[in-house]
Amino acid sequence: MAKIGAEAVPEIGGLAHVKGLTLRAFEVVDARARGHRAHTAMHAVVRG
């Protein structure tokens, strides 16, 4: 999970790694909740 994000953008490093883990976490939440709250929160993180 973490390796995929790190290997995809090694030049960016830490920031991309943290962002990747955050997005993955929101994907899990969205999958479990299957609601608009988690989906909206995920987009908020992407934009911010």
C-alpha cells in the first residue's frame, strides 16, 4: 500500500508519501461508509 505511493513519485518524497497514505485512508473510510460525507472529505483533502 505505502510502497506503491512511494515508488510512484519518489522525486517528491515525504509529502507525496503522506498525501498518498491520507488518500488511501479516506478511500477506506469512503468504502466503509459508502456515503457523501467521506467522499466530500476526501475531495477536501485533495484540494487542500
